[in-house]
Amino acid sequence: MNEAVEEVDTVDTVDTVDTVDTVEDCLFCEIVAGHVHADIVLDEPDVLAFRDITPQAPTHVLVIPKAHHRDIAALTAADPAGAATLMAAAARVAAAEELVDGFRVVLNTGSDAGQSVFHVHAHVLGGRPLAWPPG
Ligand code: 5GP
Ligand code: ZN
């Protein structure tokens, strides 16, 4: 009996490793689920925006699709309309934050770019002059 249960668990894990396991381990999925607190500035059916816990500018908001995709490349491949929805939400956040002098939208993708949370997120940064090129 125990052996049979173990076998089923193993098969489940292998079959769903790219979906269920990743989502269960994902900080931003936990924020979407309401299990981790965030200072939410926009909550729509498909997207959520909340203030970065370590702001790098006077305004620093993270905009995410509620569905889990590891980065913008994966989101664009799986759901191009979802990528457009994410960008539109980022622009709405910038408007709501009154970033009338400009803002930057950043999508760190992969290790060279310093991505640290592997649930795609657009950083909306503004409220001060932003240097170019980035580091
Ligand atoms: P990345 O480095 O992946 O582009 O950006 C991840 C961002 O998530 C970082 O700017 C980091 O400060 C932010 N972050 C990490 N943990 C939390 C958290 O628990 N809550 C919030 N609101 N932001 C977080
Ligand atoms: Zn996630």
C-alpha cells in the first residue's frame, strides 16, 4: 500500500515539475494567492502590481501576470496577449503613480541580468533621473 502511494507521488512530481512544483515554490505566486503580504497598487483579473520591498527609486513597483511564467521570454512564447497585458498594466501603473517626467520599465531576464525571482515581473521605476546605460 505504502509502496503504491509512493510510486504515484513520484510519477506526479515528474509529470508536473514545470508547472505545479515551480508555482508552489514561487514567491510571487504566493503573493498572488495572498499567502505573502505585499503593498498592492493594482489588482486586475490577469495582473497584479505591488511595491518592491527594496525600492531602487522613489517609485518602484513590480507588475506581474497572475499566471506563472518564469520570464518575459516564456510569457511571450506561451501567451503573447498576456505580455501585452503586462506592458499595458505597467503603463497604467506609471500614470497612476504620476511619473509625468518619465519612467523606466525593466524586465531582468536570466542570470546575466540579475533576475532573482523567476516569475516574470516588470519593474516600473521613476521619481528621479535614471542613469543610462544601466550597470
Ligand atoms: P529581479 O532581481 O528578479 O529582477 O527582481 C526581483 C525583485 O523582487 C527585487 O527588486 C526584490 O527587491 C523584489 N522582492 C524580493 N522579495 C520580495 C518580497 O517578498 N516582496 C516584494 N514586494 N518584493 C520582493
Ligand atoms: Zn510564480
